[in-house]
Amino acid sequence: MNQIREYSNRPLIVGIVAFVVGLILGLVLLGWLLFPVQWYDASPAELHSGYQDWWMRMAIISYGATSDAANAKLVYDSLGEYSDDALAGVKANPGNISSTLISQFEAAVVPTSTVPPGTVAPGATPTTAAASTGRSNLYTLLIVLCVVTFLLGAALVIYFVLQSRKRAGGAEPTAQIPSADAETPVEWTNYPTPSEQAPMAQFMASYKAGDDLFDDSFSIDSPSGEFLGECGVGISETIGVGVPKKVTAFEVWLFDKNDIQTVTKVLMSTHAITDDAIRQKLEAKGEPFEANSGGQTVLETATLRLVARVVDMAYGQGALPENSYFDSLVLELAIWQK
């Protein structure tokens, strides 16, 4: 699972996988299994060379029986560019067809002057042109499918690259960042002390009631750009019914690519941490700690250390128990490399 999460943070790999999956779904599943190409009304020019030989022999025999030169010419022309080769094959190996009949057929169907390639003789049905048009339409469709698939793959790659840059941009701590109320600036914690170095990265996760899909995650990269892991905050438990959700606990997690597991702690409201049923339920997800403004907790893995600090918070007011769900929460995540 951790390996999959690591790969999901590499937009190039995700884009390639999405392109291959789209190609398989588009060509194999849709093009070959669900909606396969069905051939019909094919001209004799599309036949195998052996069947084209049979076609020419039947045309010669039919001409000998009817002496219909116009029909013979029509049947001869239906082989298109292969008509001369088929006739030459019959002349070389006539079988039970007389050479005289073959010569008469040739005189009836082969014009004395060469007809420019691609020109349909007067009175002849343009089957070859129709076949060529059909092939051209098929090639065009295949090209369009390939282009659409490529554009979708490129769009996915661009999307994940932008998301990656957006996350990477969060690794650059600024002097201040807006809180959930977007009015009062929230300052970053000044961690460096004479005995401690500055964090490698700092992130702000902001929640506001109504954000039912809240799930902030951040990529952790070394100063040289190497991917080290990921951290984030998401909704862990709600209370009551209806919308918007009443969030009573959040999960704070830290993933280290050099560790075998993801470390998780559960940030609980005062009501949740004092309610035995809720506390016992959430303890299975991670070590609980109570949300207090300015309070903090530490998550450690093999090579990373994360300090989660509650910068600002407020409880919602309503019919539910007091201090049971959050109206807003601003959480700072500071990362150190061991």
C-alpha cells in the first residue's frame, strides 16, 4: 500500500498507467470485444488472391456462355488493381478453359488504351473506389481514436504535474497564511532554538464546517527534490446526522517511504475523547489526542518526524453535546528529517 501511495505521487508514472489503461479500454475492450469491426459489402478486390483467381475463371466462363461484353467488363473491373494479375494467372494456368475463350474475354475487357489509375470506366460500378473510401474512413477513425487517447493521457499527465507542483508549493513556508476565516493571518511557528534546527518543511491544513470532503495531503521532498514521503489530515469521525457533516475527530498521518507502515494519530474533540464509546472506536485508528488551541503532538517514522500543532480552532454550536464537533480547525504540520 505504501509503495502504491509513493507511485501515486509521481505524475509521470500515473500518466503512463492512465494512458495504457485508456488504450486497453478503448481498443481492446470497446474496439475488439464490445464493438468489433464488422465487414460487409466488400468488393472482389478485397478477396484473397486464390479467390480472385476463381472469380476471374467464373467471369471468363460466364462470358463464354452469354457473350455479354459489358457485364464481362464490369466483373473484370471489380477486381480493381488486381484484375490484370488475376487474368495473367488464368492465362498461365488455364486448366479446362480454352485459350481461345480467354483471348476473346481479354479482348472484350482490356481496353486498347490505358485508363489512368483511379478512373472509373464508363458504365462500371466504382466498387474499388468504394472499398478505398471504406479503408480510408477506417484509417481516419483509428487515427482519431489514437489522437483522442493521446490527448486524454496528456491531460492526465498535465493535471498530476500541476497537482504535484501545487503540493510542492506548500513546502515553501511563507511568513503567514490565512486561517479558515480568511481574515486573521496565521503565523508559522518559529521552531528553531539553540538546540534544534529548523523544520525541513511546514504545511497548513485548514478545515471549515461544510467541507465534507476535507482531506489535505502534502508531499514531503528533500532539499534536493527527492521524494521522502507524505503527510496529511482528513476526517476520521462524525457525530449526529444530516448535512453538513459534524466532524468530531480528524486523522493526522505520516507516510515514510523508508518505513513499513503509516503512522496515524487521531485529533479528537473534547466530547469525543471523554466519550468512552467514541474513544474506544477511534483508538483502533491511532493514538488519540485532544484538540486544544496551541496543543501539539508528535508522529515519528524511521527517517521522519512530524509535529502537528493546533494553530486555531472553534467548536460548532447546536443541539449536539457541547464541544462535540468542529466549526473550524487550522493545523500546522512541521517536518524534520532524522
